[in-house]
Amino acid sequence: MAWIYLILAGLMEVGWPVGLKIAQQQNYRLIGIIIAIAFMAASGILLWLAQREIPMGTAYAVWTSIGAVGTFLFGVWFYGDATSLGKYFGVLLIVSGVVMLKVSS
């Protein structure tokens, strides 16, 4: 169950940068900030639940990695963020590192 909490926490981690991006638009400033705060809280609570069984360092690395990769992909798919082969390779390295953490546990 701890790994499910951790994966959900990582997915929630994507929500707060998206909320901050939404808040950049004048008409959506307040709703964007509310979205960001809600996702931060949900992500933090789920990370806390995961850390009851998963070591702190591993949990944090996985959590931030899911958030970083998810935010990168969200930006590319929905906001047209620039991509390159190098950026995708960097994402692959992040994912490889997380897999290595899990395999080494």
C-alpha cells in the first residue's frame, strides 16, 4: 500500500506546478493558487503515508522523480513546452535512477 501512496503522491506533485502555471493568467490567478495549494497538501499527505514503510531517501527520490517527469510531460503535451532529444534523454535518466532505487531496495 505504501508504494501506491507514493505513486499517487508523485502524481499529485504534478498538480502544483500546473496550478502555478494557471495562476500566471490574470483571470485565473486565485483558482490557480488554490489548485497549487490543494495538490501540494494532497501530495505531502500521501508522501507522509508512504514514508511509514518506505525509507525517507527512497520515497523522496521517487516522489520528486515522478513529479519532475510528469510535469515535463504535462508541459510538453498541454502547454507546448520545447523538447529535444537531450531533454527526453534526461527524463530517461531520471526514470532509470528511480528504477535502480527500487531494484536495489
